[in-house]
Amino acid sequence: TNLHTDASPNDMKILCNEAKENHFAMVAINQVQSGLCAKLLSGTDIHIGAAISFPLGQTTIETKAFETEKAIEEGCKWGK
């Protein structure tokens, strides 16, 4: 998990490499990092979980829906 607001692309690379090395099921990230992590984890079965409306959740349902759709578009994946 890396939900730091100042997480850099290198931080995401470290997180994804750690997930691969340790056979983690998922990485948890902020939605803005979805595309990068999808690229870094391409070809693996590691899921990408994007925090939507993080950290307070105080956005409209329309905003949450947009963030969710964008995360999926950018490569977030889950399920079997």
C-alpha cells in the first residue's frame, strides 16, 4: 500500500516490484497512480486497488463514479 499524496513514480515502481517479489495479491494506491501501476504490473495477476474519494470520502456520488470509471479505464483490476 502507498497512499501518500506525494508518492512519486519511483515510489510506485518500488511498490509494484515489492508486490511482484512477494507474490502479493494487490497493491493499494490513490486513483491518480492507476495508469502507472497498471503498466508496471502488466502481465501479472496482481490486482490494483484504487482508493476513491480518499481520504475523507466527502465528494458527490457523481465524483466518486467518475473516479471509479477513470481508475478502471486506466487499468485497475480486481476479481478472479
